[in-house]
Amino acid sequence: MLADGDGWKPNYFGFEVLGCKHHIQFPVVKLSELADQTEALDTHRNPFALVTAAHLRTRQTRHDP
């Protein structure tokens, strides 16, 4: 599945070497799931909210220079 696909949402990473297994599982939020919340992100106190809003706006104009 492509990394840009709607269904792509990995929540783990793992590998095995010489019989030893390493696995990590983590929570995931796709930024595209927040596309309808850009106005709320603009006024949020968390600075990453503004970065997220900016990213989402660049995605809206991806093929429209």
C-alpha cells in the first residue's frame, strides 16, 4: 500500500535478526484526518497545531502552484 493512500496507517515497527525479535507498537494520527479542523488548529496554544495547519493547507494546494 502506498504511503499516501487513505488506508496507510502503520502502527508498529519490527524486525528479526539471528532469532532475536524487536517490535514496537505506537499510536498513530494521520494529519489528513485533521483536515476539517484547520481553523481550530490556527487558534490552538500548541505550536505544533500551527505547523499541522500549515501542512494541511499546503496539501490543499498541492497541484495548484
